Amino acid sequence: MEEQTYDRILVCIDGSDNSFVALNTAIETVKRTGATLDVLRVLDLNALEYGGAGIALDGEKVYEIEHRNEDFMTKLKRIIVEKRGLDADKVHVHLRFGNPKNVIVKDFQPEYQNDLIIVGTSGKTLIQRIVVGSVASYVVRAARCDVLMARTTNADYQQVRQQVDELEADLDIKHKRQ
């Protein structure tokens, strides 16, 4: 059987531990294959609101969110290149707005012709998955290319946890544990 090769890999990140596991898997896959890496962060403005109170965001707040996330993605690319050893010409970071399910499967992947999408396992609870569905499970079902669901085993968890902690420290962020 011939080994599968990939030219352009897409990894989707949302700041959860699971998405950083997916990012780590994508980086290691790119190192082995020499593929180009697209790192995508999708902001769903409909899901963002002031303190959960249902108050719509104004233009100034959207502008602030966009610039904060652009800075995050720029810093993330620098870390991937400098600390993880990928070629800067082979790493592209992207920020999009919209429904993550639709942006990933219907917009981004067809536009960039990614032949592999790597996603982390869902960080949602069972009830959340039932009510709104998981982006990861939707991508697995609807993508027009190969999809790898990155997860970690208990044996690997400490190593992955250390890598996530280091990345968070480099990015100067903290997020809640999933």
C-alpha cells in the first residue's frame, strides 16, 4: 500500500486544549511530509456577546476583538517557525469571521485546496453537542478531503500538557481547561 502524502494541511484552533493538541499534531505532520500549514481561527460574532447577557457587540468591540486575534495569530506563527522549526514560507495563519462549521468546510478548504484537515476532539459537554453540535464532528462528516481527529491518550497527556503550557506561556495566554 502506498503511503498517503499531503501538500496542504489545515488545522483549526479555537484556544482550547484540544485545538492545541491538533496544532501539535499538524506541526509534526508537516515536519514529516513537508506540506504547507494553514492555521485557521474562526471568530463567530453571533456567539460573542457582553458577559453572556445577549447584548450585541458594537463596531469598536468587534475591531478590538479582530486586532487582538490578529496579534495572537501573528505571534503564533512566529512561535511555530522559531520554536518548532517550520519554514516561514510554509506556515500561513488566517483569521475569518462566521460560523466555524461553514467557514472551514464550505469556504476555506475549497479556497485553499487543503487535502488534510486536522481538528481536535470536541471540547463541548454532551448536552452542548446535542443542542448545537460539535464543529469537529461536522467537519469529519462534511469535509471533501481527509480529516484527522487529533486526540491524546492518557500515556501521552503529560507530554501534550507540557507542550500546551509552553505554547500558552509563549503566547502569554491562559484559557480554561477543557
